[in-house]
Amino acid sequence: MSFLGFSQSGTLKGVILDDTKTPIPNVNIKAGENGTATNENGFFIIKIPADQEVVVSFTHLAYKSITATFNLKNGEEYEFHPIMNESVEQISTVVINSKERDDVEGIISLNPETIRLIPGANNGIENLLKTLPGVSGNNELSTQYSVRGGNYDENLVYVNGIEIYRPFLIRSGQQEGLSFVNPDLVQNVDFSAGGFQAKYGDKLASVLDITYRKPYQFGASLELSLLGGSLAVEAISKDSKLSGILGIRYRDNSLFVNAKETESNYEPSYADVQTQINYSFSDKLIVSFLGNASINKYNYEPQTRQTNFGTLENPLALLVFYEGQEKDKYETLFGAIKASYLLNDDLTLNFVVSTYHTTEEEYFDILAQYRLGEVNSNIGSEELGEVEFSEGIGGQLNHGRNDLDALITNVEQSGKYTVENNDFEWSIKYTNENIRDRLIEWEMIDSAGFTVNPPYSDNFNNQPYSPYEGPLVAFENVSAKNETTIQRYQAYLQWSKRTTIGDNEVWFNVGARSHTWTVSGEGIETTTQTVVSPRAQFAIKPNWKKDMLFRIGGGMYYQPPFYRELRDSSGTINPDVKAQKSFQVVIGNDYSFKMWDRPFKLTTEAYYKNMTDVNPYTLENVRIRYAADNNATAYAYGLDLRLNGEFVPGTESWFSFGYLKTEENIDNKGYIARPTDQRLKFAALFQDYVPSLPKMKMYLNLVYNTGLPGGSPSYADPYVYQNRLPDYKRADVGLQYVIVDYNETHNGWRKPFKYLTVGFEIFNVFDTQNSITNTWVRDVYSKRQYAIPNYLSPRVFNIKTSMKF
């Protein structure tokens, strides 16, 4: 039986083997007066007090005992796999403290259990990331996020050391469906917001490094809610050589979309299957397979919409009547095989082969006929809120037939060699990207019965204010067909060392990576470019009474263009696009202290980025369109603060604050705000429980972001028209009652459950009207253009239950 009653605790688990790598059952594990024993597969799990040194002993009649000291942080899970010997006494006096590596590298570690519990419209790892300083997201239905002024394409995501890709054609958050990362399978989550090591790839903003867990016993979990459900099953063979975990998810966002002001027939279908299988051929060779199959379908048939705006003195409304529909489909297949060979205690070799295939379709024909008018504001009138006088009428027809087929293959060899406290890591990687793309989009706009030509053309018509006799063209028209191949050769080498200077602990990391890529294709002139990125980090922990850690990191960071960055707004491929370059410096401090006899930590980071060869882009909802030209320079600087700790005993909560300023200079016209210039950010993640009813738990997710530059007409020159969206404000609350908790025993119907909860969630508690874009409509009388906000989801209620077997 594991520990019960600790207000703050970490979890120690693992498999105990003998010298022939055979699991040992019935090993006694003791920590103080409490303990547990291994099962038939040699597996154990035990909770120990957090933030203090705890001595744990492992004993068995047939083997020599092992003693080890652990110091885990609250909520941390640590794996310990000792080998028990029959004849040689084993002694272990090293204090195992896994959080030190993350601290010196400036990495934030997130508890997977917190990810699953915190409420959010898109429940997953990205939902939790948006509560961290420097991380922004203004669309709760999207898993996309920007970090310290970077856009959505500037973030690296790894699962088990394998880079993960996102769909290409997604333009709206409600189309995205499921994130690749399945929270039910996650063991560790590490996140770095900048200044990361050379071992991570060539992006400018951040790294999300996920590790899926390896099973040590049979287990299953199930979660059901009005938004869908998920099932995870894990198992291990009797000889412990073969283990696997399987996750199945289904998501339905109609609960959010049907609550919006646009009435529609909406049929979403988001589902995926994901698995990790591990096989130990020996104690030196382990081979694993990571696979994912995802199908996201988005069928949308809008009917009517009414948006009220304006002022109390002049209330206005936009009424829209729709015809047509949109049918989108995104199918992805991903597979990776990884072999790890432990040559000896100092040298580990890895070999990875992975393939990512996506086929994406966007088909839509939607006719929108609108009326812009004055609203009846007479409280005593039976027609209160109705449009009684039209100031503008018109229509808009959108057509699209977009198809994309991408096949990306990676082959990589990496390794790690340790000698006298020096760690050397390296990698050589080859990538082949084959992308076939067809874009056919056009938009016709009618205002007061007159077709409107694009305002940036030489034939712009100003009807009905003045007659026009020239040719009529589509307001927007894109037609392109591309077949592009990109071959990449990447390599890195880095060295790190932990040592002391006087009484102070110090840590060094120096490395560099190179990236060579060749762009070719039908009708494209073949081009080859190379960049080299040197990076370094340094951390020092002074021998002070106060627990302080200082670090600095940075270097040159390049982002060689991916396919989307090579394609301009007309769909034309420019193979000569250079890698965007960023010189970064990040200075940080961690101050760990105790308040109310509970642990807390204040993390402060200041950063500066100087960017050249910048590829400008526009951002609409989550759709990014590049200029495919390195015709800009930019900068970003800011300050991030995060205070986390046990504000309530036994639970971890945090408060985040971020200040950011980022601007760009396009064609030497002067500096203006970038599309991601989110000046202020405040977020809070708070966990609590009812003192008189500790099994009733509360979770609060609070985010406030100042408005982004955006909402301008798509044709507007940003140097002439700079507009900011309203501030983004959102609060999500979840209440959960624990019927069966871990390490509890029950009879009757509760006996099969290891864990069982029921609860409900309130999304957007204060029913705040957040907007992500604007619809622009002309008034035929005053010749004004009105920005009608496109609102995100209102207040929504959800019910869910979670269980583990």
C-alpha cells in the first residue's frame, strides 16, 4: 500500500530486475513506516513526500538490499529501475533530483495529470501552454499558439525525440480537430520558450518536448463528455520484453459552434488512433514503434447570422442569409521506428526512421446575402432588436477547391557519450519533403447591387457612388498548381558539463547545428542553401542561503523555409527564399522559497531577439499567408514572470505575467507592429478543493491578452491602416468529485475502479464576446465601412466523467 495523506507528494515508480534482466516480484519497498511491494512483473509505485530528501529501501530475502535517497517536487513522477544482485552488496547514497536539469536549461516541466484536469475548450497540452508567460493564443478552439512574438509555424514539437508536423491548409480554429499529442499517453512534458540547445531543430520560437510512457502493468482509462471521449489501454508481457499503449480519441466541437450567433448545420468528426509499442531484444537493444492515424472531417452549412454592434445611441446590426456549404477533410498517417542501443554505460546510439503523410481537402461554395441596418432600441416595442431600416445591402460568394498531398520522410542517427562528467550529443538527419498542392479560390463581392473590384487593382470601381464601365473581376482570385520537393541535411554536435567554481555549482552547454536544403520541382529552378547555428547556455547556482539559480542562453537561430513559407499569396513558389535569422539572448533567474511552510518558485526571464531576412506574413484566424520574400527586419523583446507553488496545500497553481513588444520594418518603410504583437498577457491556473469535502475539487483557467494587430481588411496596407482587435478575456471553471481515488479499496460496483470522477465544466464563465477577425461591410448612404466582429464561442456547459481500471 502506498502513502496516503501527504499534502504534497511525488510518485516513484519502476521495475525491479535481477542481473539477468528478469522482473522480481514481491520486493518490499519501504519509505518510513509505509511501503508497497512489486507485482508479478516487478512493477511498483509509491508516493513519497515532496521537496525533501526521502530514503527508500528495496529488500528481498533472495537479494541484497538497495537504499536510495530521492528528492521529488510536488506532482512529479520519477522512474527508478534498480537491478538487485544475489551476491554483491549494493549501496546507493546519491540524492536523485530530476528537476535540476530542467532548471538549468530553462525548461518548464508540466504535470500530465494537470493537463488532463484543467478545463478548456480544446483540452490538451496546448490548453495548458497558453497559461504560461510568453505563450499566447486568442482562439480557444485552436491548438495553435505563438511564443514571444513568433507565429504558429515557429514552434518545434517532438514526441519521443521525433519531430511532429501540423496540417497545412487549416484556416480556422474550429476546423483543426485534435492535436497530435494524446494527453492520455504522456509521461513527461518539457517546454522551452527560447534560447534552447543546438540539439533541437531550426525554428525561431519554442520547443515542446513530449515523452510517452512505457507501461509496467495492465491499465485502462476512459473519459466521456459532451465533447467526445477517449480510451487508453496499456499492457506488458509476462517476460517484460514487449509492452504497448494504445489511445483512441473522438472529438465533436458542435457544442461550441452551435452556441455561436451563426445558425448552421454543423457535422464535425474528429478521430484518431495512436499507439506506442516497445520491444526489448536484450538489456542493450530496445526498439519502439510510434504510430498515428487521424481523420478530421468538417462539414459546415451556415443558414443565418445576426450580429448586433454599434453604440447605445446608434445601435446597428448585420443580418446575413446563407446558401451553400463547406466540406473539409484532413487525413494524416504517421509512423516512426526508433532503435536505441546501449553500447556501454557511457555510450548510447539511436536510429530513427519516420514518415508523415497528409491529404487535405477544402471544398466550399458559400453565398452570403447581407443587410446592414438600424436596430429598434425601443424597450416597449414588440420589435425590439429587429432591423427596421437598411443602410446597406449586398452579397458575397466564396468558392474554393483546395487539395494538398504531402509526404515527409526522415532518417536520423543520434547518440550520447559521457566521459568524466562531460556529455557529448550528436545527430545526422536526412529529410525528404514531397508536396503536391492545388489552390483554386475566388471571391465575388456585391455592394448595393454592384460588383466590387479589388481595391488594390487599377480598375477599382466606386459604385454606386460613381459610374464604372471597365471590366469586372473577382475581388480575390488565386489559382495555382505546384509540385515541390525539398531535401534537407541536418546535423548537430553539442557538449555540456556540470562542475563547480568555488562553492558554486555551474553548468555549461555549447553546440552548433548545420542545415542544408535544396528546393526543386516542376517549373522551379533548383536552389541550394546552407546555414550554421551556434548556440550556448550557462547556469550558476551560488552557494547562498537563498535558493537562487541564474542562467543565460542564446545564439544564432535560423528557420529554413518550409513549403508554406515558399508560397506567396498568389500561390507561386519562390525557391530563393532564405532562412529567417534571429540572434537571441535569454537571461533568467529562479528563486525557490517557502511560504506558509509550502514550496514556491518565482521564475523571471528577460529576452531579446534581433531578426533579419524576415519573411512577412498576414494572419487571419489561424491561417498564415507569407510574402515569400525576405524583405523585412524585425525585433522582439520582453519580460516573463511566473510564480508557482502550493497556494492551496497539496495542489500546484501558478500566476503568469508577460510583456512583449515586437515590430517589423518591411521594405525600409519603417517599423510597425507585427501580427503577433501581444503587449500584455496575464494568466492564472488555480486548483482548490472544499476543506469539508476534500474530494470535491475546483480548477480555474484564466487568461487575459491585450488585442492583437488584426481585423483589418485583407487588402489594406498595414502602413496605412493599423487596427487592433479587442482584448481577449476568458475564464474556464471545472468542478470534479472524486468517487474513487488512487490507493483506495472499495467493494460492490466501485471495486473494478482505480480512479473514478464525475464533474462539469463551464467554458467562458463570464460570457465574454471575444473576436478573432472582422467582416467588413459598406454603407451605401454614408460611404463608411463597418468592421463587424466575428465572435468566438460564448458560455458553454459540459459534463464529463473520467475513470481508470
